[in-house]
Amino acid sequence: MPLSRHLDKVLDVHNPFLPSAVEILEGMDEAFYAIDRDWHFIYINPGAEDFWGRRREDLLGRSMLQAFPSFPGSTAHAAHVGAMTSGQRCRVETISTVTGTPVELHLRPASWGMAVFFRDISERIRTERALRERSELMNLAEQTAEIGVWDIDMDAGVVRGTPQFFRIMGLEPSDKPVPLEVMRALRHPDDRERVVNRFKEALQEGNDGYESEYRITRPSDGQVRWIFGRGRVIRDIDGHVIRYAGVDLDITERKRAEEAASRLVSIVESSDDAILSKDLNGIINSWNDGAKRLYGYAAEEIIGQPVTVLIPEDRRDEEPAIMERIARGERVHHYETVRRHKDGSLVEISLSVSPIRDAGGRLVGASKIARDISQRRRAEEHERLLLREMNHRIKNLFAVASGVVTLSTGSAASAPELAEMIRDRLGALARAHALTLPEITGTGARIERSTTLSALVRAVLSPYVGDWKDGSGMTASGPEVPIGAKTASNFALLLYEFATNAAKYGALSSTKGRVSVEWAVDNGELRLVWRERGGPTLPHAPDFKGFGSRFSETIVADFRGRLLRDWAREGLTIRLSMPVETLAR
């Protein structure tokens, strides 16, 4: 199992930036290892190698119970079993069955096994014992290279400490005591009250020992450093507090590592993009919330599964090609493809892929960032459709204008009358178009308009019939059916298509032609019949569908309706049906 996947599981960090986590664990002094639920080692850091005196290459993949025969039945073993069974984190102090030295274990169970931080606490135990006698405490402190030991004399109001303690605090080592107020002034202003309150709480709870983490500003270089302090109250024979003694440790680097890891997790988890990582075998080993939103799988469902779960059958050849590029050290940027959602639907995405390398620079997997581009694709398709429609409309405008002139010429008695008739009909066409447009206010706000089917039919067809008098060539009849603002435009375009085709090829292209539009509502369904008579004889149905016909069918499908055309010799009949509720949207 690749190292990156081990650490991903150990740290519960579902992001593609695992090399940073590897560097942290590989470089820390504290010992760390991880086992699966069958007790097999899946990761060991250099600190654990040094502590045990064993090479991790000899231990990885082996059972911990077999690698360390004295471990089964020990206190540490019982703690491991208890934590794994309960699923609760715990801290245990015991004796190492490998080295025989006191150790402090921090057990962190997970669904896949256990992560364990541990350290030799021999020095700490010796220090705590030495606190009982000042002379022993100071002798031991001088031998402790990384821990600063201090002693506060409350009666004198001074602090004594080892050279290492003063160096940690950014002061020159001194055998002379330092005023207590000087030491308190080193604490960061935001932490002073908190440290005091923590100490008071410990005393109120009956605890003479306490721990705290706080910041100081070192006077030697002005740096802000994080300190871990562990102290104990020393009382006189009557129980009065006379001294405090304890140890301090500079934990700034550990805090920085924690903050860096936290920032990485926060960035990944808060990203709107889907971010995942996989090993060289194609197994998914990290998954953020963006991936859950895009693909539908929760992290616990998908981690450990092959990435091919997300790839449609006809796209499987993409993955090897991408990994070949990654193996050459390349990055794949904005590769547009299709992936499969948990519900089986297809999602159009833009994919970026980057290599993941371990601390040694070896390729161990790949991180993937995916963005849903379905909406963008739909917008592009809509834009193309609008451009085609605009081109179609421009051509039709000339055809409609020509038809209006032809119809007007046959009924006009003079040139002025012809001009007025053409002007009126073109004006009616403009009014029909305006009926379907939203109103835009002075502030740019869009106000949608609603209308009725009768008003819409008369507005759209009025350029061809004038004032709808008997014998005008068109009739329209039916009940009042409300049409919502969002659907009025599309329905008007549908009627406009019918009328335009009639003016170009059908009944309205002849002065003797007649068109009737009739509609009724039956069981919640609109049934409309467009019937043309008196126009050119139709020998047969057209051999192909033009853009107008396809566009009409697209609109009807959007209304969840049906459209039938009957190309009879005496004229075209169109039967349209759709749910009334779709018109009210």
C-alpha cells in the first residue's frame, strides 16, 4: 500500500496535498506508527525506528503481535484493544515492552485501524521526582537538553531556572533569580489571563498539577513562540502554597505544522471544486465535500474504491493516457470530459490533474480537481441556438414583410392605401413582438408580463388579418387560458412559426387562403387546432425538416406537449396538445 495512502488515512486529511503531511511526520522527533485492524504495521516514522532500534522496512506489513512477542498481554496491548473496541481516543502511560522504558502513548482509533504517537517519558518522570527536592531537580535539569525547568519562590517573588529554561524564554542564562513580574511580562497579552485562570481552575478542582499552552514574546529576538508548560504546586506542612515548580518546552514548530495542516484541510474542504486523490493503482484515498456535491458519493462510500467508478465505459481509455502524462512529470490542465454521478447521470467537467510525490520525490499518486461545466455548456448551447434563431428570424422578417406587401397589394385600391395598409400590418407585427417582451425598468430590473392565449393569438397573427373582421382570412376561437410571463414568449414564437410558414408556403401566401385557430381545454389539457385552407395544393409532406420545424418541436417538448402535422392536399392541419399548467409558469 503506497505511503501517501497510509498517511492520508492516519491523519484523516482528505486532500491532495499529502506530501506536506509526509514531511511533517518524517521530520518530527516524536515516534509515530499506524496499524490496521488486523494489527499489521502500515506506517512507521523515523522516530519510531530510533526508539525501537528496528528498521521499518523489516516491520511494515508484519503483525505487531508477531514482531514484538512481549507485546501481547501487556498493559499497552490492553490499551490498544480498548481504544480500538470503543473507538475513543486515549492517553496511557506504561512501560515499553520493547525497551523497558516508561512511555506515554496517545492512541487514535479509526475505522481502518489505529494511529499511535508515543514518546519516552523517562526524563519527565525523573524531573517530576526531582521537584520534591530542589537540589535533585536542578541537577537533573542541567542534564536535560530540550526541557527548561523552573522553580517559583512565592515568598521572595522570584523565578529560578535551568540555563535551557532561560534560553527558551529568550533570556540570558543566569544563576541569579529573576523577578516573577519579569517572567509574567513575557507572556503574550492574549494569553496572560487564560493561563492564570487555568491554574486557578486546577486548584479549585483539587489538582496540584496542571498543564497549559501559551505564547511568549522573546526579548532576545522579538519572536513569538509557543510554550507547553507542566507545573506542580508545592505546599508546606500546613498545606499552604509556597512554591511552584515545573518544566517548559518550546512547541512552536509543532504548532506551525498543525496550523499548516489545518489550513490545507480548510482550503480543500471549503473548495467548491471537487478535489480527490488516488494512488498509482487508481484507488481513491481522499475526497472533499466538493467531490461529494459533484459526484454524489460521501467520503466513506468512495474512499478505497477504484476511480473508474466515476468514469463512463466509453471514457475508460482517458485514465491511462492521463497517468502516462503524470508519470512524465506533466500536469493536465482543464481537460474537458464526462464523468458519472452516483445516480447514473453524466456530469460534464473540467479536470486538472497533478502528480503527488512522497518526501523522497517518488511518484505515489495523483490529485484531481474537477469543476462542473454543465451549466456553462448549456449556456453555450443556448447561445448557439439563439444565434441560429436570430439568423432564422432575420430571414423570416424579410419573408413576412414580403408576405405583408403581397397580401396588401391584392386588396389595396391605391398607392397611398397600400402604404398605409403595409404600415399598419408591420406595426401590428411589432406590437405582437412587444407583447412577449419583459419590461425593463430604469434601474435595470426585469418585469415579466403575463397574458391570455386569446390575446397572444390575436397579437401574433394580427399582421396577417388586420382588425379580425369577417372575411379577413383568419378566425380564432376558444376559452380564455392564462399564459404566464415565462412561457408567453415561447408560445408566441410557436404561433409565429406557424404563421410564418403559412405566409411563406401555405394559406397566407395566397389572397384566397384562410386560417382558423381553435382551442379547447379538456381534463387539464389544452387542445389547439391550426387549420389552413385555400392555399397552394400540397402534393405531399416535405422531404426534410427545416430549422423552424425543429425549433417548434423543441418548444413543444419543453411544454411536455405533442405536435402532429397532417399534410393534406387541401391544406396543412396542425394539432397541438399540452398540459394547461405548463402555460401558467
